[in-house]
Amino acid sequence: MNPITPIINGLRITLEHLFKKPVTLQYPAERPKVAQRFRGLHALNVSHDKAKCVACYLCPTVCPAKCITVEAGEDANHDKYAARYEIDLLRCIFCGYCVEACPVDAVKMTGEFELANYHRSDFVYDKERLLEKK
């Protein structure tokens, strides 16, 4: 075998890649296409101008990371609602069990994946922050 053959094969492979479309995205300018079933940031669904959550405690019960906190309240019609609903994203493993367990489809997972923050307290999403996410 000629000692120069491996070098020529390597150069051939390199030259082939020069004419192919690049795989790299220029991130801030080009947005990646997120899969339809991607489990990103949580959001609370709204029905009749209020959150659909009825504080049944299924989502904190089924959560393996125990990152969801729910406290129930009662309105004038004696209907239960979530007076406090918090998700600690630093503990969350984005498994989607909370979405599957919810009997009223109050919780959904959006396609939002940019979750970087500078302070730990910014990773605790309360009810108001979860309602504004679509």
C-alpha cells in the first residue's frame, strides 16, 4: 500500500464536506425547529378568565422530583381553585407526568426552551408567571 493513499483519502473526505450544506445554526438569528412533542416550559391553561386548575393535588403527587407546590383555596361558590401554584424549574426533570396526571388539562408544556437566568429565585415560576406563558 502506498503511504500517500491514506492522506489522499482524508483530503477527499474533507473536500466532499466543503460542498455540503452546513449543519450548524447561527443561533440568535436562526431559530432551531423544536419537535411538536417537545417538553419545555410549563404553562397553566385558562378557562373563562381564570386558571383551570382545581387544586386536586395530582400533579405534586405524581411528580418524581417533588418540584410542584399547590395550595388550595375556595371561592364564593365553594369551588376549589389553586390559591398558590409554584414549579421550581431547578428541580424539575421535564418528564411530563404532571401534564398526564391532570384531570382537567390545566397544565401543559410549551415549546419554550430558553430558560437561562442569573438568579436562583427566577427559576421558581408562580401561578401568575405560568398563566402568561402561551
